[in-house]
Amino acid sequence: MGTFSLVRAAAMVGIINLVLPLQPLFSRSIERVDVEVYDANGGTSAPLLAKMAGSMEIVAQQLLLDKETDAVAGEREAYQALFREIADRVFSGYETAAVELNVEPGAQLVFYLRPWSGVIADADIDIRFSGLDGEVAALLEQKLPGLRQRLAATINGASRDVGDWAGGILRRLVREEVEAQLPEFKAAVDLTQDGEKTAVQVIIYPLGPLVSDIRYEMRSQSIPNIMLMELKYKYRQYCDRFRGLPVDYIKQHKEELEEQLLGALLKEREVKDYGLTPTVKLTPGSTLDVELLMNSKEYRLYFEGYGDIGRENENLSGKAHLGKMIGPEDEIFGEAEVTLDEVHWRYGLGYARLWGKSSWSYMRRTPTGDNVYKLEYGLGPKWILRAQHFSRNDRNEYGVRYRVHEFLSLEGVYGGDEFYLRLIGNL
């Protein structure tokens, strides 16, 4: 070997010795791993594929992060075979058709899968509301629009052997939907498989204090309450549907429930025939108060019978009131009164002014020829204060009235030098 050859060989050895330590400077480490999973048959839903990709991403990060890209690229086939073996174990219900691994610029790992047996074609989706009336449950389900379809789209097309891990996807989907739309409820999801049949059962149950009782009342100051008996019983059954609902749900949706109840009332024949204007009031609580007022803007008709305990004379009597509204707060009326111990009839014509919880009226009575002035004030839905003056014998009368229900009231009366208890029957 000549001198030149020796010099050149020595130079090459020197270059190699210089370059080898610098080799890591030209090879980067893997700092990110992205995993994608595809169903080669195209049937598995995106949420399930995303769940599978997330599971494999944890394994891939452990094997690839911080590895040199050149080293991984040099062993690409070995890594792909390893990931294929792992996928066959991790992806229950699927076989791995192919694995692709790329390491530029980061690591991209792509899996192509096929269901190893049949696929779910038409899952049975059953959504139930625990402890609630069927019609109320149907209304509540309307607040979860498309949930049944989304559950079916998530599970249909997947392998029939995904039950072990697909249930978690369905539970999360239902939980997020219920928490967003019905925060007063929680849901339990059960995925069952029997041969080729797959069923998803969703049980939605109420939280917190529930409506355990209904205090219900329908009454009218415009027509005799007895004319509303059929409607009264019908809507008592309607309101029984609220049993079992969370009190917080009633509070949150109070206006909506009142509007639904009002809309149903406005369709009733009696409401139309008698020209009634219903009002609905719900007072939430473990005992739900339902008050339905069936008044008219045109008439005030009522019949009352009185039985006085502790009064010497005229202790049995009755009255019929027929009034016509001539304005929003103005009424003209006629009354007929009868006493039964010794039958006497009295008739009167009058005018009443109503405002808020108060009313003032004047009536001229015959054949007694006296003027009757009356002032009433409502303390609440059940209490009424009354002050009345009779000009014929210059007598004042005061009463405190309590309505037991729409057909019976009690009144403590002080008139002249008498104090007595009056039982009032309201027809």
C-alpha cells in the first residue's frame, strides 16, 4: 500500500471516528404519538372507534415516546407486528386486518379492524323513567330529543362482542345528556346481549325530595261549583301524574307545567260553554298545591246555604247571587234570599266594585226597604274579612270566613249583640 493510500485510509478512519459520535444529532426522538382506528367494514360508530384509539394510545406512548425515530423506522415491521398482536388482545370483538406505523414527524399509528363475528344490526333501545306516570315519562323523554337515535347509532354496526367496553361509552353519552337537560334526574345504563339480540336499557330516576301528595282544588266564583264536578274529577286524575316528580323539577319548570295544564283546560267543553277563563297556580313542595280557578269575565253566579250555630232567629237561610260584569272591575247583580225557620223572601238589586283582593258593594232590598253596604277583603286563598251595614235597623255585622274546600266554608260572625258560628254550603 502506497503512502497516499495510507494517508487516505487514515483520513477516512478519522472522519468516521468524528461522524459517529455526531449521529444522534441527526436523529430526533419521538415526542408525540397519534393513534387512529378504522373499521375496514365501515360499520363501527365514530364514538366507539375513538374509545378504541384512546385505549391503544396509552400503550403506544409507553412503547414509542422518547425512542429515536431512525431506530423505530429501522424496526418498523417488528413494531407493526407487535402492535398487531396487542390490538388483537385489546380490541375485543375485532381482528386486526392491518397496522401502519409512520414516524415522521411524530409517530402515527393506524389500525384497520374487522369484527370477528356478526355485527349488531338493530339494538333494542328501552328508555324508562322510574316511578313516574307514563304520560309524564313521555313528556320528559321529549326533553331528551334524539337520545334513542344516538344510542342506536352508537351501538349498531359494531361487533356483537363489544359489550365489555361499549357500555361505558353509552353510559357517558346518557349521563351527559341527562345532566344537561334533566339535572334533577340521574340515569343507569345496562347493555345486555343474548345471542344475536342486543338490548340497551336506560333507567332514569328522580333525585332529591319528591312530590308525595297532591293538594288539589278547582273552584269558581262565576258559576256554581257543582256544574264543574265532572271536570273536577277529571283534572284530579290529571294532577295525580305529578306524584313522584322531583320538587326541584316542579320549581324549575313551574311555568311550563302551568301552561300545559292551562292549555288542556282551555280545550274543555265546559270552559267554552260557560265562557270561563281558567287560571292555574302550582305551589311546589313535597305536597304539591294545585289551584284551578274557573272564573268568567262576564258573570258571577253562586248559591249558598247558611246554618247558624248560636243564633236565636233566622238561623237557617239561603241566597242566590246572579251578577253581570259591565267592566273589568264593575258588576251589577241581583240577589234572592230566603229564611227557612219562618219562610221570608227578600230580593235585592245592587252594584259591586272589585279591585285586587277587595270588593265594595251596595244593594237595595225589598220588601224590607233597606240599604245594604258590604266591604270584603281577601287575606289569602282561604280567608275573607267582611264588614256589612244594614240601614233598616242600623245594624253592623262583621265576619271572618275560612274556606274548608270549594263546597264548605266556616264563618265567625259578630252582629249587633250576637256572636255565632255560621256553616256555609257553596253549590
